[in-house]
Amino acid sequence: MVAYPGDTRVVRTAGRLNEPRPALVEARVDGTPVRVNRLPVELVREEWRVVDRWWTEEPVARRYFEVVLQSGENAVVFRDETCRCWFTQRGA
Amino acid sequence: MIACLLIPGFELRAALRKQPRLALRPAALSPAAGTEALLGPVTAEAERLGVRPGMRLGEALATCPELVLVEQDSGFAVDPSGVGSVYFETRGVERLYGGLEPALRRALAAVGTAWDPRAGAAQRRFAALAAANVARPGQILVVSDERLQDFLAPLPLELVPMEPRRRAELHELGVKRVGQLAGLPGSAVAERLGPDGRRAWGLARGGKAARVRGRRPPAEIVEALEFPEAIGNELTLRRAFGALVETLMARPERSGRFVRKLALSARLVGGGSWRRSATLRDPTTELARIKAALGSKLADLPAPVLELRLELVELTDGQQLELLPAAGGELDVRLREGLRQVRASTGSGSVNQVVEVAPWSRIPETRALFVPRDD
């Protein structure tokens, strides 16, 4: 929330829903995750790729995994191919 | 006597305040969004060119292509039941201004000539309105009860408020004057036109001689209790608080109104003061609910009390209960109230609305945004 000095109006900014969050992921050589945020992966349910916006200066190239953790929790993680980092994401 | 001050075409005049030059041109108040495309009041020039209030928009533009449509002035919020007219009892002000006519002249002057107000006075409310309708700008027309029927008889039926369908029905029957309607048997009118027609018939005969009930402005109502010595015992304070609630709720200024917000304050020993207020979810007159809303706060008192003071900060005229609530209406009200409470406790920006922007996108975070809602 940002308020302009001298103005009573308050400017609010909209946020993105389901923004990716950095995750600590250990993966096998083939790239499939074995631990997500220190929790062992029980099962990889699905895997898919999202390659989009390659025509822009901010291309998107992600390798998604839907996993079931040992705790029973369902999670979606992806590896960003551009920055080579892992993220978790809801609503994927 | 009941006086009626009338400003014909009030909504149009209010809208034209920003563009006074339009008053001399053919102009009309445009229909509000979402309503039937019927014109509101029109200027004298528009009327001269054949445009009438209540005309269909298309018909009016065909009649007068140069017609200017003026948007309603949303900042000029007036109770729609009485736009441009106000009633008051003259008995209280006649002696103050030296008679009925000087009092009405003073009232017209208070409105100002720019609004072209006119005044009518009679023993009955509808007759006063009819007299004000007949009067010219700045003129005062007083109708005595003896002359009432003769005065009303030649007036057009449009003066009598009723459903347009009923009026059209009467027109088809050849009833175009107030006197013609008044001359019909009441039972026959009720049978043919229903309760609305019966009410119109009653007005055509002068209406009831009911008194004008003034609008009461909101007022703070306060009760205080001074103790002979400082009180720190919570039980005693609770009893004193209970007595204050009962006395305050019995005050004549409160009667008929519901409590929305109240505040409890105390003068403490050693010169300090303390205050807590509570806004009730639903306005109420129930003593138990009011006591429960503030009674628990007595435990927060930091020192013995010399004086306890209770004030009704906000009163409402209550709430109209619906016989058949609209589908989802109750849920909507509860949701709004819940959101209001969340906002009140967590601050601005805590309630957000999810807005879909690109639900088809393959990138999850670009599908929707959350937008703060503080309305």
C-alpha cells in the first residue's frame, strides 16, 4: 500500500495469484525430484513442460512435476530452465 | 395549515446547476441507467418544441432533434419519494413571522429565486401539494377547506399520484379531471382499480387531514451517573451500567429508533478518563444485547470510577424486514458484514477479490490477480 504525500487517496496495487515460490529441491540425474523442501518424494504423479512467450524478452521454459510427498501432501514443483532454479506453485 | 414548497423539475434544475446556459435551450433529464428510456423533467424551451416529461427517448429525439440530454446529478441525493417538494406545519412559524403569508414568503426566500419555488397551503397535505403545483414561480396559494372541492375539481388527473396503468385506464374511461374521479362512487373505484385507485380517489376528495411528521435529525443522547465515592467493584459498576442503559433507552428522544453505536466513558479517580465504544451488528432496542455489547468492557477499567457515562452515538430508524427475502440476499448481507468486520479488525487492504485476467494461460500466475477491496 502506497500513499502519495499530500493526497488523501491511497493507491493499492493488485497482486498475482499463485505466484511461484522458491523451493529447495534435490533431483536425480534425469531431473525428477527426490526431495522437496527436505521432504522425500513418494511418487511423481505427472510431468509436463510449459514453453511460452519465446517471442518476448522474458521467455518461459519450465519443467513441471506433480509429486506426492512422504507426508501425504500433494505438491507441484517446476524447474525454470532459464534461471535453473526450482519453485513450488499452487493452481498449476 | 400544511404548507408545501415545490420546485418543479427539481432533478433537472439540480443537474443544470453545472451548465446553466442549457436552461434556455431544449434540454431534458436523461433516463437513469438501467431504467426504462423515459425522459425526466424538461426545460420550458423543450416543452415549447413539443417534448413532454415522461416521453419515450426515441419519440422525444424525433420530435426535437436538437434536444440536449442532461445526466442526473448524482451528488444531489434526495429521497426519491419527495423529490423537489417539502411539507411543513405552519402553525409553529405563523406567529414567528407574523402570519401565514409572511411565513411562506420567508420559506420561498430561503429556497432562493434561482430554483423558481412555489408554495401552497391547505388543511390537507394533498391539497397543499396541488396548490403548490398550480401556483406560479414565487407565488403563494392558500386553499381553505370550504373551497377545497371547487379548487381540486378542475385540476388535471396527473396531479394525483397513482400507477401510470391506472391513470391510463381512467383516461380511457374519460376521467381526466380530479373532480371527475372524486365524483365516482368509492366502492366502484376500489372494485375497478384496486387499492391504488381507491387511494387516488381519496386524494381526489382532498386526502386525509393527517399531520406532517417531521424528519428527526440524529442526536446524541447521553446519561451519566456520578458516584459519591470512587467505585472499583466490577459488580457495582455493572449494576450502574445496567441502570444507565435502562434510563437511556427509556428517553423520549430515543423512542422509535434503534441503537447502532454506543459509547461508555468514565471519569477516573486521579483525574484520568476512559472510553470504549461498540458498534452493533444489527441496530437494536434489546437491553440485553446492548448490555452484552459494552458490559464486558467494564473489566478493562484501569482505576476506580467517579462518574460513568453512556451515550447513544448513532441511532437509526430501524430496518424494514422483508416478507420474502430475495434469493441470496441474506447470504450477500452476511458476507458484506463479515468482510466489514475483517476489514475493521485487520485494516485496509486485507480483503481482496480474485479477478480472472487470462484464465486460458498456460502460466498459472498470469491467470488471475487479487485486487484489494475496501468498498
